[in-house]
Amino acid sequence: MQTQEKFVITISRELGSGGRTIGRKLAGKLGVRYCDKLLVQSLVEKFNLTTYEIEKIKGQKKNWLSDFLDKVAPIPRADLMIGPRAAATENPYPHHTTSDELFAAETEILNAIADEASCVIAGRSGFFVLKDRPNKLDILIRAPRAERIARVMRRQNVSQEEAATLIDSVDAGRDNFVKHFAGVSRYDARNYDLVLNVGGMSEDDAVEIILDYIKHSA
């Protein structure tokens, strides 16, 4: 991947692996925008960005997404690149919007973000949605189950049993989501350029490994 040119890094991650924080820190190191589920949901909900509304806005303004992104995901403050959760409640999804329609809107948004500038995109089936883009790096972040459980317990203040149940539920839900829209398992290593097991390492260590990989794969 050439960082001198416009690039996209997609990060798929297991719950409790620290993948979201790794992605955010990586974006900060690279000085590019960080995008994850919270940002995309905030854009869809706060600005009612259904596929119909997106097409209307695109017809009126070439760089249609810039103003929205500047409000909820400025560059390069990596610690402030996720819109506040409260913002996503101001304009809820239309009751008739289906999951397929929401995925279509999210796909439009992710492609528009990638069109605008280099970025790090976490989740949202980014490896599939952006599969035809040049200069792209797809990463899967994994961690040992015991470490994942411990992290979820700490972050969400739940018991070990609750954390394990949550991890199993989220794992199954995310894999079903990817299988439905991409037709593959999210755990298939062939989807990615780099699969990183972060067991026993810090988030900063993981970021440095990814940066080193980028450097030597250029």
C-alpha cells in the first residue's frame, strides 16, 4: 500500500480485541479520518441519509459529504473522530427502512468517505464494500478469548458469564451480517491482507506492527 497516494485501510475486529481503539490510533498516526459504526449511524440518523436522500444531495453538491463529516469527524484529532452517541437520536431511522436499505445507504457513505480522502474504516463489512478500490489494505484484529472476555468485563462492567455471552452473540451476529451481504465468513483469512492476533500486546504495539507492515509492503 502506498501512503503517498490516497488509500483506504479497513479493519474488521472481534469484540474485546481492542480493534476499534487500534483503528482510531492508527488513523491518528497516519493523520487521516477514522470511520466506524457510530460515525456511519450518526450520519444516517442525524442527517437522514437514506439512499434516496443521498442521491438528492449528490445531485445538488459535488462534495456532498464534506460538511457532514466536518461536523462529526474532523481530521486529524484521532481522539475525537467518533460522533457523540446522543447525536444519533435526533432523527431516528424511518420506521419503514429495511436492513438492506440501511446497508445500501451505509455503502454509499463509506464509498463517499473513501472518495474524499485517505481513511481508516472499522467494521461495516468494509473489506467487501470497498473491495474494488485500489491502494487498499484489509486487516482483521483478533485476540484470545480470555483476553476478550476480560476486556469486555472491564469496559462494560459485566460479569464473566455476561461478557462471554455477549461475545458469542456479537460474533454470531457480525458473521451472519457479513455472510448475508458479502456471501463469505468474516473469519475467512482470504478476505484480508493482514490477520493480527493482538494477544499479549498493547494497542500501541499493534499499531506499530501495522505501520511496519505498511512500510514494508509499499
